Amino acid sequence: MQIVSFTENGNSRIGLLQGDEIIDLSQTAPDLATDMLSFLQQGEAAMAMARASMGDSPHFSTGEVKLEAIIKRPPKIIAIGLNYRAHALESNMAIPKVPLVFTKQSTSSHGPYDPIHWSEDSKALDYEGELAVIIGKNCRRVPRAKASNVIAGFCILNDVSVRD
């Protein structure tokens, strides 16, 4: 099940992506939240309502709406630097003995087709495709064996950094 955030006629909401069509969850399950963060906070009941909408007729094609960031202003964006050996080697950096944890501003979350803005002072914009893990529940020190209990989903993240 692929859940997307989108805007249609200035109204932001969430839907199910099926191929290049979207089922508008505000139409099929009006009790659901219309933004992803609130939807995730509604828990498993919200996921069940979304799953029940999977066979419904699509309301829009992706060309009729603007796809948005999954979560427009996530409370936290936590990243792990040099998290695989090949990347450390290609960057001519030492492989870290402990994870390099850093954060990104919540305002850095953008939709898939939004332009990337950066300072004209920079001549070294770097980008990497990353796998983002969306944590759907408040948690801390989750054991590896229970990690899947707090993961709401995955998405592709374009990690853009200024290097100079």
C-alpha cells in the first residue's frame, strides 16, 4: 500500500497511489485525518481504513494533482552519515566506528517535483538518493527485533547538501 500526500485545488490531503492514479482517502474514509502526520497518529485503525479503500475507484490521476512531501513538516529528520562502506570510500573519508548522527531542518522536506533552492554563494551542491524510514510512533531505544513495530513506511529521500 502506497500512501501519498497531495494537493488538489489548494486542498491538501492523503490518498492511496495505485499506478498513476490516486484514491482520495478524504472521499472513501472521511473520518481519517487529511495530513500524513495526523493519519499516523491515528494508528492501526487508520491503516485498516486506508486498506479497506484499496479497491475503490481512483479519483485523480497523478497529473491532475500536485504530489507533496509525505510529511510536510516532520517533527524530526534524523540522518546517519557514511552509513555504508562504499560511500565512505568514494568520499575519501574514514569509516566511522560509531554512527555519525545528524539532523536536518524540518523545512527541508519538499515534494518530489519541487525545485531545490540553495545559496548562490555555493558552488558545490551535492545530492544522494537515500532510503528514508518513516517512524510512525513515538519511541526510544527500540530493540532491533521490535523495530518493525514502529516503522510506518519507507520513501525515497533526495539528500541535498552544500559542501563548500
